[in-house]
Amino acid sequence: MTIVKASMAGTVWKILVTEGEQVAADQEVVILESMKMEIPIVTEEAGIVKRIIVAEGDFINVDDDLLEIE
């Protein structure tokens, strides 16, 4: 299982995947907004989205868990 973590603090602007969806390595899965910039978060490996931990609009900190992939 892989945990996708936030690379910086910000607000979850958009979640691009759903639970149960197949994702590829380096696929954008979440977009954060910080200092009026959009920061895409990508997966490091392929798999299936097991659980989405955050919701759009949530404020997150660096290294917070965003979703689980297996």
C-alpha cells in the first residue's frame, strides 16, 4: 500500500480520482491551492485508489496523508 502525501501546505482544491479507480504512476490525483498557485500531487506508483482521506476544501499541512493506493 502506498500513501500519497502533501508536498506542501495548502487547501485541497480538487480531487481528480475516485475510490476504486485505477491510477498510473505519475498520474495527477489531487490539486492543492497555496498562495494562489495550483500544485498538482501525483502518485509514485500505479495501483487502485483504496481510500480518499481528504475532501475538497480541507486545509492540509506538509506530509499530511491525502489518499491510499494499493
